[in-house]
Amino acid sequence: MDKKIEGNIEKFIWTENYCTGIEVIDNQHQELFRKFDKCSLAIYKGEGKSILREIISFIDIYVNDHFDDEERLMTINKYPDYYKHIEFHKNFRGIFNSFKKDFEQRGGDAYLALQLEKEIRNWWKNHILTIDMLYVPYIKIKSSGKSQVE
Ligand SMILES: [Fe+2]
């Protein structure tokens, strides 16, 4: 049985602050929020190990799809800081890969569950609020959803 993490669970709630106004991106970010929120709740209830496995598989696929869509959008719209931005994505892949390695080696434990909240989840929070917001003014068509990144 996984060790239950005591204390208050911090809800990971989508607010207008995270809104880029780009439908496809906002939908993807919201999906991630829902997943993290489900994950926090499961960890709190002592189901950390199985939920960690689930979220790792989810992020594995999510990161490829989401980063690809974002990078395509920046390219199409000739975002001047494209290369700076993809460095942040690369940086996340590094953080996530070492998290994954720890999980494979040690299995899920309370420490790793906390790390998910502090490192992985907070990375997204900061990235969306500070880095993603920088490309927003450069994206010309914001509400046509998927068509702009296909
Ligand atoms: Fe990004």
C-alpha cells in the first residue's frame, strides 16, 4: 500500500490567468490540469503508485502532441523567440525523463508523488503563465482551433 500523504491537497484549477485565447492550446492545457488534479486526489487517498504510472504514460504522449502543436503554431506564425521557447520544452523533457527513471528504479513512493507536484506540476504552471504567454501576441488566428496547426 502506498504511503498516504497527509495535509491539504492543493487544487490545480484552471483560471482565466492560464487562458491563451488559442483554442487548441487552451483545451490541451485544461486536459493536463484535469489530469494533475485527479492525480493529486489519488495521491491524497493513498493510491499514489498506480496514479503515478498512469500520469507518466499520459505525460509521455501529451508532451509529444502538445509541444509539437505549440512548436508548429510558433513556426507558422514566425514567432521570433521560437528557439528560446523550444529550449524550455527540451528542459522539461529532461526533468520528466529523470522523474520517469526514478519511478522505474524505485517505484512510486511518497517522495516521488511530492516531486510530481513540486517539480512537474509547477513547471507547467510557470511555463504556461510566463513562457507560453509570450507567444500569444504573435499568433494571428486564435479561435479556429485545430485547423491552424494542421
Ligand atoms: Fe510551451
